[in-house]
Amino acid sequence: MQWKIHGERPIYENNWVNLWLTDVETPDGKRWEHHVVKLRHLAVAAVVNERREILMMWRHRFITNAWAWELPMGLVEEGETPAEAAAREVLEETGWRPGPVKPLIYAEPANGITDSQHHIFRADGATYEGPPTEKNESDRIEWIPLTDVRGMIDRREIVSSGSLVGLLYVLMDEAIR
């Protein structure tokens, strides 16, 4: 059962978020305008060191007025691959240069309302280059033991979908090894 798209039009656009109205027809023949949020794609990096710790940032999100731990992540820039964006974000936000990044998992966190794509990568190891160049991203940068992650998730110390998807996949991957 596939919905048909008869057309679409933007109603608000800027560099961060675009809101469109899409003229859709559902399989039962009903036709209506559906709001769609169009976003730039996101690259997320799960960097694991030889001590089985993961590189994370403690940061405040003003929209939800909450503090939480997150993996390094950011928007994929024009002309950049998601893998390049993931490596760039790790270096800019943490000061650590990740080892080679490899695709870990792909996710669409809210595909009923947005076209947001999350490209999540894993890097094994990183080299410290110096302080982060992005000064507004986090209060603390730490290597967190993978054994602590489940409890942090349960206590809602990790809530961002990009971080959760990446961390849960890393934990599953580590359990198989």
C-alpha cells in the first residue's frame, strides 16, 4: 500500500529546516496536504578506543532545556560525504582525530514527518590533536566505558536518537565479538 504524491510546495525554508506541504493520496483514496519537514543529513561518529571506551560529549540542548551525553555529530556539508562529515565533526567538537571511519548503521528517526537521514559511523581509535575548535558544543568531553552506557541510557543521561542508535549498535556489535 503506497501513498501517491501529486505535488509539493515549500511553505518555509532556511539553511536549517524546511517545511513543505505535500499533496498526498492514501491507499483508501483520501487526498490531503501533509506537512513534511526536510532537513540536511546528519553524520554521527561512535569512536571506540582500545580500552573499550567511547568518546562522548556532555552538552546542553536549549530546545529541550536538558543536559545529556551525546556522540559527536553534525550536518553533512555541501560536497562532503557523510563519512567525511563524521570525521570532521569528531575533530572539531572533541579535538580527537578518529581512526578510519566505517559505516555502522543508517537510520531515519522520524520518517513519517521528516526526510532526515542519520549516517552513523564507527571509528576504532583516535589521536588527540588539541582542544576542540567548536567552542559551543559541549561542557565536557570524556571517554566513557562501554559497560556504563546501558545504565546511562536507562537513567536518560543519553537521549538523542543519533547517539542512541549508534551506541546500541556498538553495544550489540561488542557483545558479538
